[in-house]
Amino acid sequence: MGNGNGKIRLDKLDMTAEGIGSKDDYERRLAKLQKDLLHIQQTYWHEKRRAILVFEGWDAAGKGGCIRRLTEPLDPRGFHVWPIGAPAADEQGKHYLYRFWTKLPAPGTFAIFDRSWYGRVLVERVEGFADKEQWKRAYDEINQFEKMLTDDGVRIIKIFMHITPDEQLNRFRERLSNPYKRWKLTEEDLRNRARWDDYSKAIEAMFDKTSTETAPWQAVPANSKWHARLKVMEIVTEALSRGVNIAPPPIDLTVARIAAEVLGVHLTFDTNAKD
């Protein structure tokens, strides 16, 4: 999702995209995608496949809402959501990728990162927590890190959620006025607005340097929450199912024979059926 030369540019994204007729239409499409994702998860579980979902985006862009819709239908044994903030004291003296190695998915599971190792070339770059040599070196380090994972069979999906400054301001105001949402708004969120242009430059450099053939970036216009959630679900289900047979595995014949003996019934099984 970029411009004509293949590069993602934030000012070229269609922020007016809606395409949803009603709440009923939204909920119907969401339910279908969630069912598809559950079947995909079952396949990954049975075949011991691994996947990493990376979510980056502006503050209040809706990352958490998308992650909730993604995980609602899933078996909780098969995924883990990692909210990433500043490194802990015992992590600060180690390589910045160290804490992510410890959170990689086990066979058959998904690891979902709400912010990620890309903080090195985003907030750490813009706020000066990493010097220029460090964050420039990080592009190659991240590409090598992800290549090791994809070469080992891990599927990586990277999503950036983009909103306009006006929409962010509206969402900040909503959070301030809602006692149940105020916890989401931090001093850092408010300060970061003043450096919007610096962050935009860092984000587009991130796209240019780290969008690879096996781990490309997808930028999602997120001014419309419904549109963004459906788009994210579409991206994830398409990417996870590409080249993967999602049909349920055939029943274990030994289990079927023993079950027939114990239950006293003989069943035929349609291997194309889904729950």
C-alpha cells in the first residue's frame, strides 16, 4: 500500500476509505474473518507453524482495538500478546533485540507485538535515546533478525496504523473526557504530537529500509476504526493462509477405531468440513 514507485508514503494513503455500509455489515464481515482466522490458527497449531504479528502506529491509532478483534476468536493457548514499552533496568545494558528473542513464538503459536523492535528506529531515534550511528545500524540488524526468523519458517506480518493529526487530537480529547479511557493517555503521548514531522520522517525511512520481500510493511489508514479493523483482519488472514492448506487434518484412524469400539458407533468423516 504505497505510491507509484512502490514506497509507502503517509501523505499518499487514502484516509477517506470507508466501504462499510452499516454496523450490521461491519459485524458480519468481522465475524467471517474471525472464523477464518480461527481455522488458520488451528492449522498452525496442528502443523507446528509459527507466526509473528508486529503492530506499530501513531498513539491512539487503534492498535489495541485491532489486536482485541484478532484475538477474540482464538484459542488462548495458541497466541501471546506482548505490549512493549521502555526496556526494564536489567535490559538496558543488553543489545536492544535481546528482550525480543525471549518472546518469539513456540511451535504452533502466534506472537503478537503491540510495538516492537522498531522502537529503535522510531521513538529511540526521534527522542535521542539512540545516537545516529546506533539507529542507522539498526536497519540492517533488524533485517538480519527477521531474515533469520523467516528462513527458519516463521511468518512475519508487519502493520503500521496511520491516522491524521486531527483524528489523533479527537481521540485524545475523547480519552480525556472518558474516565475509563484516561489511563490510555500519557504525558509521552502528548509530547510526541509536537514532533509529528520528525516521526513521519522516521516512519517512512523505516518503510524504505525494512520492508522486505519476506517481511513487507503494510500501512493501514485508520481514521475509520471499522475500516481499519476489517483491513487488518484481511491482511492477517491473507498473509497467514498464503501457501498453507487450511482444511482440517484427517481424523487419526487409531483414535477413530478406538472411539468406535468405546462408543459403539461408526462415523464417516468429511475432511472438508469446518466447525
